[in-house]
Amino acid sequence: MNYMTLEVPAKSENESFVRVVVAAFAARLDPTLEEINEVKTAVSEAVTNCILHAYENEQGLIKVKAYLKKNKLSVEIHDTGKGIEDIAQAREPLYTDKPELERSGMGFTIMENFMDELIVESLPREGTVIKMSKVLGKIVENSC
């Protein structure tokens, strides 16, 4: 299995960096342009959620892990922030706990629609892990 890890400060300028790094890593599966755009969008939404919700006005880190196995990309986005009190409510379309930021409340819905699988694990005051996977392009023979 091929894998990568990345750790960045939870700052808005790092959202596009993480999105591009994961897309470049996934590119070895020769995805279609549509597939790569869907991955980039889902990763962007997950990272943006960390930046906006996990740490509020504190410093924090976003940890990204990505794995390639056969033709499946799996991505995990971790934070150690405040966590999500009610995951089911947070996953509801149009729900936002920050209406003053004029956010659409569609982050989890977008992730769910663009990826084949979405799992959200969170504990209040301990953080959140978003696990996503998608089957892409071609099967890669692993040398590891």
C-alpha cells in the first residue's frame, strides 16, 4: 500500500495546499478530471471544516493521511479541536453552527456526494476524524 502523511497549521492559506497535495498523490491512479476535481472538492470541504470549526480562535494542526490500495484512494483528515457535539445534526444539509459566517452548511453533504464513502468520528473536546474513500482510474501495482 502506498501512503502519505501531511501536517499543517489550521489556517485558511493551507486549505488549497492540502487539496493539491492529495490530488497529486491520487494522480498516480490516473483518475479522470472529474474524479480528481471531486477528490479536491471533498478534501477542501474537510479541511475548511477543521479551520472554521475545530479550533475557533486557537492554534491547531490538521493531520492528513492518504492511502492508495489497488484503485482506491482513502483520505483521513484529523484535528484535535473541540469536536462535534451532534454528528447527525452536523451532517444535515444546510446545517451550520456559524450562520454569521454566511456558510452554506453543505460541507458534509458535498463530501458524501463526491466520495464513495464518508465516515465522521468525533468526541467533544478531543477532535474529529473524517475518513473518505473513492475508487479511481486504474489499478496500480504496489512495490511496497
